[in-house]
Amino acid sequence: MAITITETNNAPRTIDADGNISELLPSTVTVSDGSNTVVQNIVYTDENVDWNLTKKLAINSYDNQYGQIRTANLNTTSNAGKSVRDDVYMAGSIARRDYSIDTVEGSALVDELEAGWEDFIPDYRRNNKNLVSEFTPMRPPYINNSISYYDMQVPTDELKTHFSLPYNVYLPFHGLKFDKTTSDVVIKAMIPQSEMNAQHPDLCKAIENIIPTIGSHFFGIIYNSSGEMSPLVDVYFTASYEIVSQQWCNNTVIDLAVPYTDETLHPKLSYWGAVYNSDFDRITHLKAYITHYLDDE
Amino acid sequence: MTLISSGALALKDGGTNPSTSTIHDTGFSAFSLAADTSFSLHQAYRLFFDGEVNAWEYSVDTLVDGTAYVYKRSSTSAYHDSNHQNNIYSTSGFNADIGTALELTGTATGQGAQTYVSGIGLNASSSSTLGSLSSSAQTFSSTDGNSRTISDFGICQNTNSNTGYNQSQDKGNIIWFGLVGQVSNTNAAAFYNLTLYDSSGNGISSLLRQNATYEYDGNVSIWTWHNISDSNMNFVNQSNITRVLLTSASAVTFNNGISEEMSGGTDANPIEFSDYYKDGTYHNTVGIPTSGQLAFSDFYGKARTGSGGTLIHGGTQAHTYSSSQYFTSSTHGVSSNFTFQGYTSRVSSLAQFNGTSITLTFQAQSGSPIYTNSGWTTVKVWRGQSNNSGSPDVTLYRTNMTFSVSNNGTSTATATWTQSGTFSFATYFGTSNTTNYVEIE
């Protein structure tokens, strides 16, 4: 299913004494999949028409009503309470698998955390739907085999202090990465766009300039125990596969392979995750999160 | 909602509220435009570098020439001679606010290093007023309830063979329209579409504000359209344009009942007119007397400001509901700009996550604010509405929220209020992707 994005600029029309008006050419961005169409009026930045922002808002509006945001909402709602496995695809293959801790695989990894990092957090089994995985690093800043643990709550005050986190607003989940070689732990703080814009406005603007859609996105910032922020920032967004593969991956802005090509996975696509390297002002890695609800499989 | 600006107004409820996309219609024969043959637009450029005096020598290029047909309200209108000068080795006065989109960069003659210098010079009649506009058509209410006064209107078909180096002649066909004061460049504050008509009823439409170049010169806000085809310009009798119609993007519903608007429909019989003084029982709306003589006409074009608070901002914001295995969120897109604690600001976040926390963030849009934990009392949300008709679905109180600031004293300052608790998504702020109306007092 091809998605077309069309920019239309306005020109003044004539209207005669009988009220007949010449053809209307409004200034809009239209997103269509052939059956469903969304029209977004142009928006301004600093009092100038911003076609780039208008296009991203149009894509977000399409995905809200007909596309990936709607699909992801339906998938989550209809599978509430089930065990989860997230397959994280990158460059055509699964880079890692995140399991909810109530699975056999997830519980085994929690055993490792409880043995190796006892008391780093009060209770690794606090929420059955927390996610855990073991991964071999495929990208910086990760170096050694690590265990990734996602806790579905905002960071505790203890963690905020331990990692010197500077934020006022957090999303209700965060990640901890446990290095199996050095035993070091880093945190990935998840923050909404408003907080990213408040604390790192230039970084936020640079990233939003690159990603294909705006409105559903949020950010992951990695800090080590010295309070140092990684220059590699994760941005997560929801967009239809066609938008990312046809309109984004294959252009000069981001020269990366689409993470997966199996169309049967589309209904399970939750998020895209892009890694932005602030040292080079470019996206260096692109991930796709495919969510499997395991009670059905 | 805003009360109608004219016509039959009832004390309680005038029946079905009228909807219209018309913001202001001057009617035919409202305008009489004056012909100004002195009109032209210019831009200076570097001609060559004079090595003897070690300075650039300047020349001036004509971008637009022709007879302009003009309404100019007063000496502070945007249409005035810029008194620009070419002093050979320097230029001055190229600071007109009409036609700035025609400003060129790059080479002026295609020969070596000659480049255009920024700024437009405007030649115009020295008269302090030009043309006329009937008194009843000079002012109107914008959809955000503010009073607007027309300061400028003009049209000129470019008779110069080009609009600067390598620019087509018809690029310089321009139309401009101005309002007194600093009017935000938005549909709500100004207008969406302008249509002009000559006395025969022929017109040019789809002059969308979003396609015009906007300037504020300290006195008036001016919009200029350019690049209008010769065929469109020739379609109307430019010297005899008599009517201007301003419309909104979509139909706006106006209230035709004073009590319905000012009490939010909460007042019950007997409805007493004396209850509707400002600072009385129901409202605190600027422009309504606080005592003495009170007339129905005082309420024309007014939108209610709630009691105990001044309306800071009211407008629609796009709402998104998103649910995943990680978190569930209800978020709003950014608002239009408003003034908060003396600074142009906007709502950059109104969201709730997982049903346990609400976040409200104001973000600086100009200046370097130092935000404090004050300045607003309530945030009200009407789910799925484009106006504040009826009671709000949600009211947030600043006193219930925790305050924090970031980057205070800088251009990226933000003020955030958060509240923890239990918040159902159905209430805060809906489970569908729609538009909500948000009001801050």
C-alpha cells in the first residue's frame, strides 16, 4: 500500500459578479493511502510557512486516524494483561528480544540480576510486565554483553540521585543496562517531548528536524553513574511502515536499511527507535519494535 | 464562545446560535480608493567597489512600479514613503513593511560581486490619509473576541518589466491589508481569507493570510500578497474596489444570548440584567460596565471572562491518545501563543501518563522570561469541542500542582506544573484523537 504525500500551494482565485469562483488551490499537505486521506493546513514557524513541520503533522494525523498509531492502540487494548515479547529489529534481523519478566526467559534473566546486582533496585519482580533482555552490543554506547531491564514506572528518587538525572518530568518507564563484564549500570531515562524541549532544546530541534513525524514521539537519554549524558540519544516515534520505508529510509536524510521487511509483522509494530548521534548530527541506527503477546502464540 | 457583534441579542437565549464564517464584510460601496501614481518599490544593490575610496558604490533597482489604489487610514498606517536614499557610498531608509517578500538576495545584475542589500524602499504620496472607508465598516471583532480596525488596503499591478534581476513582472503584482496594532498572525486573531470586490461584483478571492507576508511595524500589522497573475489583476477594476470580505477557516458559532454566554447557561429564571455587570456574579469581561447604565450593545462581540480570573488563553489543541505495553498517554499539541507573565508563551504540553500524572508546561516564545509559580488559577478542558460552550469536562487548579522551571531567564524558559493522582483517560483528556478546547484563567 503506497502512501502519497502531496504539498499544495495556494494561489488567489477570481470571483465574478455571478459568484462563480475559479479553481481553489489551498495550501495544504495531503497524506493518502489510496482509500483514506488526511489534509493538514500549513503551519508556521516564526511567522513563516513551515512545510517540513506541516508534513510531519499531516503524517501524525494520518497515523492517528488510519495508520500505525491506531493499529498499535488496537493491538495493545485487545491484548491487555498478556505476557509480552518485543523483537527489536535492526538492519534486517532481530538485534535482541525483550521478555516480560513473567515469562520463562524473562524470569531467568531476573535471576541473574538478583544474583549479580542484588539491591541495586528494591524489587526486580515488582511488575510482571517489566521487560528484560540479554543482548550483544550492536551499537555504541554499549560495549560488552549486557542485560537490559525496563521498569514500568518513573525512576525512583534514589535512581535520580544515583545518576544525577536533571529532569522534572519523566515518562512512566525507564531502562537500566547492566554490563556483565564490568558490572557497571547505566540508566536510560525516558522523557516526553516537552521535557526534551525544556532541557535540551537544540538537541530536540535537531532530532525533530530529521524524524519523519511529530506528535507521538518521545526520547531516551542515557546517563552513567558519574552523571554523564551520552551523546547518543534515542528517539521513539510511531509511523506507518510505508512512511518510514518509502518516504524516509530511502532518501538522503537517513541512509539506513529498513529494520525489517516481513509484511506480516506490520500489525505488531509498536514503535520505531532511532539513535541520534549528536556528535555527527545524524541518525546512525534505526530499530523497529515488534510486540508479540505470547498467550496467543 | 463570542457573542454576536450585531443584530438581535437576547437577555437569556436567542435560540439557535448563528454560525458563520464571515468575520467582517464591509459591504459594497464601503471603500473608495485613491490612485497614487507615485507608488513604487525599490531595493538597493552594490554596483561596484571603488578602490579610490575603498568603499562600495550603490545603485537602486526598481522592483515594482505602477499606480497603486490605496486606502490609508492615518499617518501611522503602513503605507507611507520610506524616504529611502542612495547616498552613493551608503544607503538609508530601505525599511518599508509592504512588499518585503519581494526582497532579493544574491546578484543584482549578474556581473561579478554586485549584490542586493536587504530592505525595501517605498515611494508613496505624502498625504496622511488616502481614500476612504465608511465608519461602520472600519472596525470588527475577530473570532478571539478582540476589536480590530482596518488601517490599510492597497493594490498595484506591476508595470515594471521585471520585479528585480531575473524576476518575472507579475511577481510584483501585490495586494496588502493592514490592521491597527499588533495583531497575532493567526486565524483567530486576524482572519483566514480575504476577498476583494469591485463595484461590479468581480473579485479576487483565496487571499489566504497564511500565504501573505506578515509584518508589524510598531503601529500596524500588515499582510502583503504578491505573485498574483496579470489575469487575476485584470479581472477586477482595481480603481473601483469597494468591498472587502474577511472570513474564518470554518464556520464559527456566535452566541446570541447574554446570559447563555456570560453565565455559561448556569443562571436560572428570573434572569436579571443587573446580574451581568462586570465583576458581578457571573463574569469579569473587559468592556462591560461595572455599574450604572448597562446596554445590550455593550455585549456585542464579547467573549466571557470568568469571575475571579482573567482569561489568559482560550483555543483548540489537537489531542492524541496512545496506548502501548510501555505506557498510555493522553497528550495535546502545542497551543497558539498568548501573553503570560508579560511574555509571549504557549502551552507546549498538557498531558497525562498512565492515569497517574498530569503535566502542564508553558514555553517561552519570545524574550527571556523568568517564570514564577503564579499567573494562572485554572485550566479548563472541553473534550471534543472547538469552543467553550457548556461546562468544562475537566478543571485543573494550579494550587493542586507542583511547580518547576527550566532555563529561566533564557529564550528557552519553560514552566511546568505536575499533579499526581488517579486520572481516568476518559476524563483526562479523552480516549480519541480529536480536538479539545482549552481555556486558561
